Amino acid sequence: MVKIRLTRGGSKKRPHYRVTAIDERKQRDGRPLQFLGYYDPRPDDELIRIDIEGIEAWVAKGAQMSDRVKSLVKRARKQAVTAAGAS
């Protein structure tokens, strides 16, 4: 089964994450099927860039999102709506 989950990058105490579609049997930082976004959790400049259409395509094929990715997608959609409303 394909999972949509985070892979960790960055140095000690300065993490950043990539949202990936990957086989659930692979290790956390294993080779993914596709990169779907980026998340930087540092509080001074939190950044969420997610390919929502790509995630929806994988979910339509039967992929499952991790709990953290679900919350990030929800926040990314909210940011997109507020950005579109501000324009």
C-alpha cells in the first residue's frame, strides 16, 4: 500500500520535511515514488508548500495519508483560501 508521509531532512535541531508518496514497507527516508511538497516547521518562518492536486490523485488511487500530512493539507488549503480572498 502507498502512504503519503513526511521524510525528515535538515541538521540537528533544524528539521525540515518533504511530503512523499512511498510504499509503506520502505524506511522513513527511503526512495519515494513521488515528492509532493515541503514543510518547514521552524516557528520564525513556518512554510507549507504542498501539491494538493498530486495528493488527491494518489488518494484516488488508494493511497493513505498519515495524520500529520492530513493536518498539513488542511492548513495548506486554508492558506490557499485566505491568499485567494486577500487578492
